Amino acid sequence: MAVQWYPGHMNKARREIEEVMTQVDIVIEVLDARIPDSSQNPMLTTLRGDVPVLRLLNKKDLADRSRLDLWLEHWRGNERVLAHPFSTVDKADVAKISQWVSQMVPHRGTAEKPIRAMIAGIPNVGKSSLMNALLGRRVAKVGDEPAVTKAQQKLKVTNGFQILDTPGILWPKIENPDASYRLAVTGAVRDTAIDYEDVALVGLKFFLSDYLEALITRYKLKDVTADSEPYDVLKVIGSKRGALRSGGKVDMHKSAEVFLNDVRTGAIGPYIMETPAMIAYEEQLVEEAKAAKEAKRLAKIAAAVPQRQQASNRQYADRHRNNEKDSD
Ligand SMILES: Nc1nc2c(ncn2[C@@H]2O[C@H](COP(=O)(O)OP(=O)(O)OP(=O)(O)O)[C@@H](O)[C@H]2O)c(=O)[nH]1
Ligand SMILES: [Mg+2]
């Protein structure tokens, strides 16, 4: 699946972040609480070096609290990582940020030595909403468009706490195809090459296995179990919600739109698409696939050696014959 991040974009973002990292004391990494792993940027950890990170699991209003706790537990113990469930519309959460950053950067926080923070995250996680909420005014445009790059300036949150005026926009994980689908289901990445209907079917398969009751309740489904075919269920949802073509047949594309819209706005109920155990398993599969590919490449080289040897033997024999002819 092609999530549209071009090498040029990545290199530019990487250079910018590398440069900025020398001027900041803490990174505020905004994640989508519904995909705590897939909404991370794999490069950020490397670029960050020793700079501590405050991970805000944003959109907690859409997330399932019990799975959120698994992630908090998973990250606990890393002294350079502090993670909290978060919502940019929860005033109490926004008010706690100063305290959280002070906890991570205790040696700064005065007017002379303010804590300098950078907000970073993949598209659509809520970086602009966070900046606006922190400053109590509209400094960044909320929506789908990436921020316009301009000269970096610091904005004052309090006397001892500053944030950079442009958040670092990073690319999501794209190595794992399952992660790409989850980014598409939650709406973190909208313009993908994959078919809308496919995204809806992946989402539906997930709700059937992990949140069956919520799904049944939302659409008043009958005779649907975890083993039901997602395609059949999507058809039922479409017919119930009036996603019909002229003639009364279910329009599967419209059904997919209806369903995905419900998933993205949280109308089915709070959910989280990944757990630490599941990610560990997927990472293992990705590693195995990489290892298998490498083994295949090496086998091909090994197989090519005898061929090369044979070819050089033939060349040698030909040369030998020609030499014999010449000396005749
Ligand atoms: N449900 C919910 N939605 C939120 C929350 N915070 C932000 N959003 C929504 O998420 C969407 C994206 O928010 P932005 O602040 O524009 O995200 P961004 O990270 O700046 O996006 P880019 O500039 O594209 O990188 C908007 O529709 C926000 O209203 C939250 O806590 N809960
Ligand atoms: Mg933004």
C-alpha cells in the first residue's frame, strides 16, 4: 500500500528535526490513542537521542481505556519517556502539560532558562489543536493541511515554558502493511492508494473480532458473530443506513463511507486497534519476512556462482582452443 511520503519529504523533515533537536529540551510527541504504535514515527526515537519525550495519547475520548492502560504499562520504566492519555478539548489535561514537562526537565523552567519544547507527530493527530489549546488562542490552523513552513519562533506558554511555533510533521510507520491499514481505518492517513471498501472491510473485521458487542448495538445487527464475513456485514450495515443505488441494491462504496465515518468519529464506541503484545508479534513477522527475503537474495547469489564459474571455464577453454589454433 502506498502511503504518500516521498524520500524528498522525509529527508527535508529529517534535516529540519535534526537541526531543531539541538535547541529543544523536550519533545511533545502527539499520538493517536487508537493506534499508539502505528501513529509513532520510527525516526523520531533516533533523532531524539537523549532528549526526553512526553507522549500524549491524544483523542482519548475515542479510545478504550483498558487497552490504553496496557500501553502506559508498556512504556513505564523508561526514564526518558512519560506517557499520558490526553484530549486537546479536555482543559484539565491541557493544564497538566506544564507540570509534566517540568517533571521531565527539572533543571529548567525559569524566565531566564525556560523549558523549550517541540510538538511533533504524524498528520492529523492533533498537533495544531494542542498548540491552540496551550496558548488559549488560535495560532495554528486545525484541519488537514500541513503547516506552512516559516521562520521558527518560540511561543510563550508560561514564563518558564516555550513551544516552537511550527510543529514537526513526521511520517507514520509504513514498513508494516497492517499498520498502514490501521492508519487508514482511523483516518490518520486519508489519501492512500488502497480502496475505500478494502479499508472498511479491514476495519469491520477488527470490530467483529475485538468489539463485537459495540458493533451489534450500534447497527442493531442480528445473527452476527465474530466469524461472520465482513463483506456480508458491511452489506447489512449499508442497507440499514440507506446506502443504496437506484434500484434498491446496496452501494458498497457508500456503505464503506458510512461505516468508516462512524469508526473515525467514534460513533461505534471507544476502541484501540493495537496492543503491545500484538505489535511485538507483528514486528516479529516483519523481521521474519525481511530475513526470508535476505536468505532468498543470498541463495540467488550462491546459485549464480557456479554459473559464473562455468562461464569463466568456457571462456578459458575457448581462449585455449584459439591459442592452439593460432600456434598451428
Ligand atoms: N475526538 C478528538 N478529536 C480531536 C482531538 N484533538 C484534535 N482532534 C481532531 O483531530 C483533527 C486533526 O487535528 P489537527 O490539530 O489539525 O491535527 P494536526 O496534527 O495539526 O494535523 P496536520 O497539521 O495535518 O499534521 C481535527 O479534526 C481535530 O478537531 C481530541 O482530543 N479528540
Ligand atoms: Mg496542523
